Amino acid sequence: MNNNTIRKTIREQRRQLSHEQRLQASISISEAIVHSSLFMRAKHIAFYLSNDGEIDISPVFQTAWQRGKLCYLPVLNPYGKKLSFALYTPESVMRNNRYGIPEPVVNKRALLSPQQLNLVLTPLVAFDSNGNRIGMGGGYYDRSFAFLRRQQNYKQPRLCGTGFSFQQVDHIQQQKWDVPLLGVYTDEGFKA
């Protein structure tokens, strides 16, 4: 299957999950994240708010805040298809972006660049065992983290996907602009 067919098929499967299936997966994945060494060592962590059936990792926020970690959410850059990251707290004022996804409202000088993060938890539609990922098709994460492709053994930030185990496919056709993941947190554990 080509990437567009994979995207369409997996998104449909994801939408058909029951509330109970989503809740159980959310709990499992959130537990895997907070007990991982990547999470424990990170100070600046990028999250996302689930949309279109993506796995909900919001239970991780409370643990992160309790442990003194700084949580960030992606903010669409108005000057191109890239992301910046805004600090997110329980008091954050939110506004929907052009896709209807809530973003913190902050002064643009307060935004963090992708290079300043330690760990990035990314949503995905599909992934394979080689670290390839299919997102929603906008290319925001690949453009924002393109600098990682130019580094041989990058250390920061660590890009990790989150998803249901059924979202793993045999092979994703890699594009030259794709930025690979270190691994994916799933309801069956961390898949590197």
C-alpha cells in the first residue's frame, strides 16, 4: 500500500475504536511514558492534544508538572508550515488554530524552537519498525525537525511517536524529507 492508502485505512480503523478501547490504551501508553528513562531525564517535553482519534496522552501532564518538568504544545507558525512550542500549564489560555486544535495563547517571543526541547511526543497515523512515521499529511513535524536529518547521531530532541499497536505496518515508503522516530509508545509497550 502507498502512504495515502495507509493513512486513510488506519485513520478509519482508529475512528472505530470504542471509548473503552481508547481509555485503556491511553492509560497503558501514559504509564509507559512516565516510567521511561527518556521521560525521566527530560526537562522540556513537547506534547500534543489528541485530535481525530489520536491517542490521548493528557494523563502524562499531571505527572510531568508534579516532577517539575516543563510541558509544551505545538503552535502553528504563520510564516510557513513549521511548528514552534508554547509552554502549557493548567492556567494556559487556549485558542483553536486553523485546524480546530487548541493552542496556548502566548507572545511569540515566549515560543521555544524545536532545538530547545529534550523529548517530543508526536501523534501519528502509522509507523513501521524502521522509525518511519505517517502523520496527517501536513509535514509540520518533518519540516520543524529537519535539522535532525543533518546530524549523524542526534541527541536532542528525542522524537517518539505515540499510537495504538495496530497502527504499526510492515513498511512505510520513506521520503527524503522524513525525520525518523527513535521509537513509539504503544499500548503494547515501547517499540524501538
